[in-house]
Amino acid sequence: MLKLYQFHPSGNCYKVRLLLHQLGIPFEVVELDLKAGAARGADFKAKNPIGRVPTLELSPGTFLAESNAILWYFAEGTPFIPTDKLERARMLQWMFFEQYSHEPYIAVARAWISFFGVPAGKERELEERTQKGYAALDVMEGELKQRPFFAGERYSLADIALYAYTHVADEGRFELSRYPAIRAWFTRVQAQPGHLTITAPSGTWREPSR
Amino acid sequence: MLKLYQFHPSGNCYKVRLLLHQLGIPFEVVELDLKAGAARGADFKAKNPIGRVPTLELSPGTFLAESNAILWYFAEGTPFIPTDKLERARMLQWMFFEQYSHEPYIAVARAWISFFGVPAGKERELEERTQKGYAALDVMEGELKQRPFFAGERYSLADIALYAYTHVADEGRFELSRYPAIRAWFTRVQAQPGHLTITAPSGTWREPSR
């Protein structure tokens, strides 16, 4: 069975659980103690030299890393990837935006504030990350005023990638009340068949509803 | 004709020029003055709300952003994307690694040191970025000891994405002499048909050699 090495509260790990649930693909979970540095040790780096979760063991000894690459792997040939060439590239555009312009600010602020504590001397850096996080939310709000989902008319991997940390951005002290288009999109994402919350325990995986 | 909005020394822009050259696709260039904030103005943000180069105008009024998504768009159906499903996902894994764990450190250090100057008060941040840049190079070195290219046996978009800033990392004061596997890979990348250097003027675009 597929084995997901993860840290449950991580949005990057949640992306993978959400998609696998929506696709009806069973998997088991190995929970890592990131506070104790579990992803940085030699044991884990033999699985994923980048030293990050999520890491998926596809078959014994075969690993795939980077949340958005894992999403792509499982979504190929499914409705989660648009069939139109430009929409497909647009989906990837937003997935790269998520990793470059969104996650380093919103996810890191959330991780520091809600899980690991703000590292000593990083208070000013937190302010900068907060500012850049708001810039990312502004870009998202502008897009979602024009179309229902990031790749166009349909829910795709780009929505999974961006939903993961955006919907819990309040845990990084981002005020989402000022973003009505983003909040309306949350409702559309949550209405997708087989939706799973970030807190749903991995151990309760069942046949999804679709 | 395709119109590439770019800043010539940017590795992210170079990726696009290199692939289009290797594919024999003609394009014209609009050079932006990033020092003067050209990518941050309302005019440019109407083209790409993320406010970054490269941005490609596919047809009048239709824009695509994020270097690695642009690469994907043009490479679909060509040998630059592996036909094997796992190799394709592995290629994307390294492209996301590049944007998350490599570019923010190696490209930013290079930009500060060689183009824009280190911002006031960012000296310690530069040290941190240098450290994380070396961590990315260490991961690359480890991979390249095992296989000739990042997706496996063949040159792919992952090599274009990672070559762009790695081969000029010395401009960010990274010492590449300690990375023999990376330097051997440079030679393999440079030997690909239609290779183009980062400094080759855009105005001299010609029919590529393949």
C-alpha cells in the first residue's frame, strides 16, 4: 500500500491526503516528529534527500517528493487536471505561484505562530513574511473575482494546492475577512465530492463518497 | 509572434529563451527595467498580477506566467518531458524543488551580489540564504552522482530549470569547485542540441542547430 510520510498539520501533506481521498486511493500514514528533526535525519534523507514532507513511498524503496509533484502523479488522466493545454499550464502556473509566492509566507507564518514558535531574532522577518503573504492573498482575491477556480471553470490541482494553506491562514494571523472572493471559493472547494478537512484523522480513511 | 517580457540576466527568463531556442520557436523580447520597478507597476500587473518576469504573451492579451509553467506549456509532446509517468513526476519534483529550495537562495544571493546590491540590514539574511543555497547544491550533487540527468537518463525540463541559476551560482559567491558531479552535468547540458548561453543576446535569435 502507498505510504505517506507526513506531519499531519502541514498543508503540503494535507494536499496529498485530500487528493487521494477524492480519488478513492487508499494509503497508510507514517507520522514524523518534525519538532524532533525527524525529516532531517540520515534515515529519512535516504528516502528523500531534500528532507521534507510529504514524501510518498509508491512501492517499497521508490519515493516521490514535493507535494505538487505528488498531486500531478496521481491526477494524470483524471478530471483534476484540465484537458485544455492552456488551462493545464495555467494550473501549473498557480501551483508554482503557491510554492514560490504563497507557501514561504503564509505557511511559514502559520508554522511559527501555531506550531513551532517564532525563532529567536526572526520577529522582523515574520513581519516581512506577513506582508508578502498578504500580497499573495491580494493576487488570489483578484483572480477569484474573475473566475470560479484557478485554472478556469473547474476545480483542479491548483485549487487543492492553494486551498491547503489559505483556508488556515488565520492560524498565521492573516485576516481573511477582507477577502470575500477567497471565502466564496472556500465554499466551492469544500463542496467538491470527497472533500476532507485538514484535521480529519488519517486513521479514519474510508471509501470516499464519490 | 510570442512576446517574452523579461529581464535578460534572470535565470528564470533564461530558462524560457533556452527551451524556445531548443524547440526552434521564434519569439520577440520586451526587456523590463526591474531596477526601476517595471514589473511592479499597474501596466505590467494587468499582464501578470503576480508582477514577475518571465511573462509570456501567447497571443495578444493572453499571458502565461511562472517560468516552469511556461516550460511545461511549450514542452508538452516533445522529448523535453519524459514519457514514463514516474519520470515525469520526478521531473516536476525537481522543478518544484528548484523554485522552493534553490531559487530563493542561489538566485537571490546572485541578484543581490551581482545586480541589485545587498539591501540594507540584509547581511545576515544573505548568510542564511548562502547556507541554504549550499544545502540545495549538496542535494543536487548527491542526485547527479546517481544519474546523468534529474529525471533519469535523459535531459528534460528539470535540467533546464536547475541549470539556469546553478551554472551562474559563482555570481552569488557559491564555490562550484567542490561539486564535481554538478560540473560534469554542466558539460552534458551544454552539449545538448540548440544550447544557448545565458548571455547570448535575445536579438540574435536564429534557427537553432537541431
